[in-house]
Amino acid sequence: AQSVTQLGSHVSVSEGALVLLRCNYSSSVPPYLFWYVQYPNQGLQLLLKYTSAATLVKGINGFEAEFKKSETSFHLTKPSAHMSDAAEYFCAVTHNQAGTALIFGKGTTLSVSS
Amino acid sequence: KAGVTQTPRYLIKTRGQQVTLSCSPISGHRSVSWYQQTPGQGLQFLFEYFSETQRNKGNFPGRFSGRQFSNSRSEMNVSTLELGDSALYLCASSGTGTGNEKLFFGSGTQLSVL
């Protein structure tokens, strides 16, 4: 069975600092991996997705993630945090080729201070 | 292009009642998925409909059901409501339902069961 573990339910950084949100997955075969962001009172928005084309995936708003099969990880990074990055971030996995039926991690709330 | 529309935005019901939630996908999208979001369990996949057929199903009891109409609009029904059904219910749509497409989420319906 697939599962996703996000280490750290809450991460705090200063504006301009590196953002690192951790995600590890459990799967017998390489899955499709995603990062979504949820702003208060809004639905989820796709940041980026891994579909085996390249291990380093670039997404929107300056975020990127690297797929490491040996570590079963898909950590999300951004070189310089901005106040507008404050939100909840979810890592998700699926074996469904259509990219549906997502299994989500518990989420990590990112706080950015000035 | 209009986004995914969910109605109503808020709903209050009492235990034992039933409820129907509605989701209108982005025009042209044929896949509609439903997710339940709670503080304790996080985001959990309920089911997915594609061209009026249930294509994938999560691990929820039979009290949770759905359907999709020929215009791709979808409804989700929960019968015999329990306190634990209080949650934000999110709907997501995608295009043809193949090739690992991006999911577009609505803002959700907040259901409170008293």
C-alpha cells in the first residue's frame, strides 16, 4: 500500500531563508509524486509533479523538488522564502496514471517571518 | 474559464440526516474526484468519476456515495450523518483523465454535523 510521510507538521523560516519541506513515500514501485499548496480558505493548487521524466522538478513560484529513489524522498525546496509562501503544503502520491486517486501526507504548515 | 465550483459553501446538518454536495468541474473536464479534509485525518480520497462511471474508490463506508451526470457535474451524498463526518469536502476535476494530468480543486464545502 502506498503512503506518504511529511516530516514536521510546522516549519518556520525567515523571509529570504531557504525553505525545505520533507516528504518520504512508501511504495513498491516508483509512483507519481506531487506537491500541492493550500492557502487559507482556498482549494489546493498544484506546485509541481514528478512523472519520471526528470528527477529534479521545477514548479511554480520558485519551488522545486528532487526525486531520490534510493531515499524514497521527494523534498520540496525554495532558495529564498517570501511572506506570500506562508501556507499549508501537501505531498501526495499515486500509481494512477491519470494522476487521480491521490494519497496525501498530513501536511506541513509553513510560516514566514519578516 | 471558470474554475471548479462547489455548492453550497457551508452546510450544517444534524446526526442521522443525509446531505448532498454538488461539484461543477471546469468546462471540458471529464474526471471528478472527491476528497475529505479533517484536522485529524488530513486529506483522504473518497472516489473518482469519469464519464459517469466510478473509476476509483477510497476506503470509506457505503454511507458515502456519488454520481456523475452526462455534463460531468458530480454529486456526493452522505447518508445517516455522524459527528465524525464534519469536514471540508473538496472536489477536483481534470481533463481527459489520462496521461497524469493536473487536478484543479474547488474551494470546498464545509460540512458541520451537530
